Amino acid sequence: MDVLLRALDRVAEGDADMAGPVAAVRTRLFHTVPAVRGKALQVRLTAQREIAR
């Protein structure tokens, strides 16, 4: 699972595409793998805190 989460982190760093094939895979993983969903929520919360600051 850690390998999958690290791979998603690396892909997310270099890929801002919200509609391409990689985004579709990311979205599918967010919806089907609880650890990926948790990581996504952590990233989202961190971003929201930075925006609020």
C-alpha cells in the first residue's frame, strides 16, 4: 500500500491534468482504495488550511 501511495504522490506532483487518463485512474483509486482516499483527504485538508491562512 505504501508503494501505491508514494506512486500517487509522484504522479500528482507532475500532473495537474484533471481530465486525462491518469486523472481517471487516480479518481478510480480514490473511490475504491481506502488508504488512497485517506491520503487524498489529508492532502485536501492541508491545502484548505493553507488557503485559509
